[in-house]
Amino acid sequence: MVQPPHFIAEVMGVVARLKPDYADAIFISASNLEMTISDHPETYQTAIRFSVELNHYLFDTLYHAAALNMPDTLLITTCSGLRT
């Protein structure tokens, strides 16, 4: 699993808001996931380009850039459909 540097913070931001009673346990589980953090300059440069060209948040485009900058990587994403 390849993730951008802010992955755990984003997951925990949602968990803390929606399931605060489970936040500590989920943080421990998330911290123990086997993953590669993609924080290479190329990842940031790709994400910045996408953010500017597509008018999207950089934190979102970092996921796409992380996948594109790793060979043989498949991007899997979802939208919860939640409105806050």
C-alpha cells in the first residue's frame, strides 16, 4: 500500500469526528499498517500540477500523484457521499 504523508492524519480526522470512541484503537491499527509513504519531490510536483490544473485540493491530488509515481501501482478510491 502506497500513501501520501498525510494519510493517517486524514483518516484520523474523520474517525475523531464520526467515531470518537474508537479513535485510539483505530489509530493504533492504522499506525501498524504496512505501507510505503510516497513523499518524493516528484510526487509533490505531480500533485501540485494536478491541483493547479484541475482546481482540486493538494491533499486530494497527492493520492493520485503517489499512485502515478510508483511503478505497477493501482489507485483505489471511493467517495463516501457524506455531507458535512
